[in-house]
Amino acid sequence: MIEGMTLAARKAGYSLSIYSTTPDDDPVESVQRQLQARSTDGLIITRLVSGDPRVKLLLDQRMPFVAFGRTDLDTAYPYVDVDNEQIAYEATRRLMDKGCRRIALQLLVPEDQASAMRLSGYARAMAEAGIPIDQSLIGHGMFTMESSAAWFDRLLACSDPPTGLACANELGLLGALHALGKRGLAPGSDVHIVTRDSTRLARFLPAKIEVHSVDMAAVGRKLVEVLESRIINPLGPVETILLKGEFDPGE
């Protein structure tokens, strides 16, 4: 995504500066510093949370911006997002089509709006199938390989383990595969897996894994294009873009 943003910004005559924050930092303070410095023509904000205060702040300050993701504020603002609700819905349905009823779901932290959308899609698919949600099968966290392996190993040790898994990302996938391997279980037969994988890592693994991917370089380009239009015409139409991505059955 950063590469896509960099190339698009360069083509439009802008330079890209990246201001990263740690989980302990206040993201609002980071935005306020940029506003006070007056050193930027526009901002791209990421990792939106429920009621994200940065959106209101930037709208109030009339700073051109675009969000990668959405928040649940009742106001219009420009964004580019991936349809996480539909992704999770389709992933869950695909696992059901393989006979899975005990379906585990990896999510990021509860405040993360993308995770809230994925949980909504998962719940919709389960409700349509008449399957009650088992909260013990839903994991929240920053899924590193280690934490994913530990979480999924605990689920596999249960008396009624999951037969399907929707992974949050590539690192979550690698951790889950490690947990399966320790127990002599095979993905695609003992446990079916669908994963979000925008790096196409799964295609190099000797396992049958269904993959959802999004062209993140294209996302980066689109973010810059929307931001440039806001810089040029701050009072113009508020552009909102929702990207679907694509599924690969991994057969």
C-alpha cells in the first residue's frame, strides 16, 4: 500500500511522509501535531476505530484528508475501504459449504472498525444458517504467528474443536498452520481454512487454503487520488470507495 501511495503521490507532484504511532500513542495528538506544523497539504489516516475523533477533528479544521477505513460517525467524509463485512460473510459461507459448522474467527482488537465489520459478516452468515455463535471460537488480538499458534492450539485442545477457521491475515495463518502441524492435523481435510492474504503468501504453502486478496498497491494509489481531489477542490463531492477484492479457492 505504501508503494502504491508513494508512486501515485510522485506522479501527482507530491511527496509522501509517513508518521507512525505505537499502540500506546494517542493518534489524535499525532494529527494535531501535523495541523499545528502546517507542513502538509493533506492527510491519509488509517486504523479507524468506533467514533474515530480524528475524522471530526479534520473536518472541523477543514484539512483535506481521506481515511483508509470507515467509522460509525453520522457525517460525510472521504474514505477508501475494503468490504470487510462481505469478506467475512463469504469466508464463513465457503467454510459452511465444506461442511464446517464449528467455525473459528480471528479478529483484531475489538475497537478496530474492520474487525467489527468482519464480526458482523460472520454473524450474518451464521444466523442465515441457523447456527448459534460460540463466543469461545472468536479471537481478538494482534495476531502474530506466536499468538495465533497459541490461540488456535487452545481451540484444538477443546472437546469440540473447530472444523473451520477464518484467519485475520498471513501471520495468523502461519500460526494456525503451526498449531495444526504440532497435532498432526492437515489443513483442507481435518480443518478447512480461509484467510485474508494480500501478499499471496498462501500460494507458496503446501496446503489447500482458500484465500481472499486485495490489491493493496491499488488501494494506495486510490487513497492518493481521492486525497489529491480533496486538496484541489475541498468543497467538491465527498468520494467514498468500497473495494471487494477476490477469492481464490486454492485448489
